[in-house]
Amino acid sequence: MTALEDWGLSESQFWLHGEQPGSPVHYDESFGFWNVYGYPEAMRILSDPVTYSSDTTRIFPEGKQFAEGNLVRMDPPEHNKLRKLVSHAFTPKVVAGLEPRIAELTGELLDAVDGADRLELVADLAYPLPVIVIAELLGVPSSDRDLFKKWVDGMFARDARMSLSDPTPEQQRELREILDQVGHLTDYLGEHVAARRKQPREDLLSKLVEAEVDGEKLTHDEVVNFANVLLIAGHITTTMLLGNTVLCLDAHPEHQARARADRSTLPGVIEESLRFLSPFAAIGRVTNTEVELGGQRIPAEKPLLVWVAAANRDPRRFADPNVFDPTRDPNPQLGFGRGIHFCLGAPLARLEGKVALNLLLDRFPKLATDPADPPEFQPNPNMTGVRKLPLRTR
């Protein structure tokens, strides 16, 4: 067992190392962003889509080609209309009905490593499980998951922070490379959308093709970009959630022992993992009007990075914020966001996490990291999660 801080977590995410920001709102002159670290300030932003817009393409026009139908980048009323189209696919009742399939897939994936002395959690379980589930919901071949991984990894494989003050040629090159990977995935989904228009099936992609908003069907780009968000967000959050939770239990053997003895504690473990190591560390917003926030006056049309991962460690909201405590109650963590953009797939991610962790603990009475083969973390500072997690099973 090794302290999480010793695993090589990004130094740029200072809150992961027990440090507190100097102020809840801070302007980063080198990048031209306002960084928001405080919990009350984050809640104010995420709960007010009128003042704080999700349409960051106003600041980064390079991404406009993928904006139409992108639920994450939309404001009301358009956002509300599109969200309703798929909300029925992620209701608690519908998600609960997926539990047998999630358990079946988890069993099959663990069967493949049965008897081995080691497993690599991300490659063997945490990645394939959620991507198969969301691919089956959408109606695209889950056998193409290696392609999805290649493209998605390409989107998040680097720092990816673009300075608005003075973008360097290297930053511009990296941005083009990221957009290229997005383009590969949207081209792939575009072929499936075109096929559904000719021959619909019983899948979510067909429902999007056939859906109408205010009497009009969605355009090709709206369906593609909508599906793109569902496919990416539908697996990457759970992938990081599973890896982070196992890592937290490894670093805190007393909580692992408690979870093994009493599986009813797993939901609390998952919630605390989302707080302690929030998968999507930052959320982008743009001010619609001049605002005063955290003692700072911010003009209109300025980009904000809402660091929910830092807010989740704000001592003004969480007692002993740098202590991993699955018994924390209440635990109003912001790992899934808040407000109208609260993660649509949160019930599914929670269920996948609970089922997978249950079966993982059943199969492997001994499960531990190997100091000689440490985890590898996502290099993108906007994300907190492992991309490789070797585990010993004996």
C-alpha cells in the first residue's frame, strides 16, 4: 500500500496534494482564464446557466464544427429540448434493468483473467465494460472499442490547455490533433447515422434519428454530435471512476476490508471516490454578463474553468477534505456536476461501478497495487484518473 500522493499525481492539481488555493477565484494571466476553486462559487456557476454559458465555442471557435447538437456545450432552451430526447434512456428504472447485462459482461471480462497472478484493471475491466454497455445502447458495434479507445485517448493524451493570451505554435498544433481525433469519431458515427436513416433499428441511435424537436427532426450533425457526447461521456467517466475507486481502496486498506465485509457500503465508497479523485476535474463556462465572484469582478465574455475537483476539497463545505472517508454523510460532491448539466449517465455510472466492484471483490480476495509497477495517470490536467492500473491478485 502506497499513499496516493506518492503515485505521481499531477503537481498542477495542487489540491490532490493537500494544498489549498490562495483564493477561491483566481485569474491566470498566462492562459487568459479565470480559475474557480471554491465550492460555493462553483455551485453558483453551475446552478446559473443564464449568467454562465456552457457555449465555450464563443471563446474557442475552432470547435464550432462539433458544437451543433453537443449537449455539453448548449444553453437553454435548446439544451432542455435535446436532453429530454434521451433522458428516458437513463431513468432509474431503465438503468436498473441493465444490471443483469452489466453483471454478465463483468463476469465475462473477469473470466478472461481468471487464474492470472495479475490484471491490468483499465484494459481488462474498467475500459471495456462501460464502452460495451454504451455501444450496445447506441447500437454501434462494441467490437470497435479499440478504435474508440484510440480516438478518445488521442483527445485526452496531452495537456490540451490553450492560452487565450498568446497561444504557442505547439498548443495550436496539439489543438488541431485533438480536433482530428474528434473528427475520426464523428465520421464513424456519421456512417451509422446515415445507415439508420435508411434502415432504423431498436437502438438509441435510431431513436435520435427519428426524434423531433418542435416538430422538426434533428439534422445529421446534431444526431452525430449528440451521439458523440453520449459515447465519450458514457464510458470515460466510469472507466476513471472504477480505477480511482480501486486505487483509493488500495491506499486505505481499512476501508477495503470494510467494503469486503459489508457490500452495502460500496455506494458510499463510490461517492467518496468521486469527491476525492473527481474524474473530470474542470468544467468550462463563459460569462454572459459582468459578475462579481469570490471577491473578484469578472467582465462579460470571459472563460472560466470551474475546478470541481478543488471545490470537492473545499474545507468550507467538507470537514477534513483531504481524508478519504466513505462514511461521509452528507456528501454533496460535484463529481457529476450540478444543475441542468448534471451528468445524464450518473445513474448508469454508479450502477456499473457498484456491480463491477462487487464482482471484482468476489473474484479476488487479495487485490493490491505493485510498487514496482505503479499506476499511470491521465496526462490531461482537466482529468483525474488512471490510464493504467496493474494489480496483483495473489
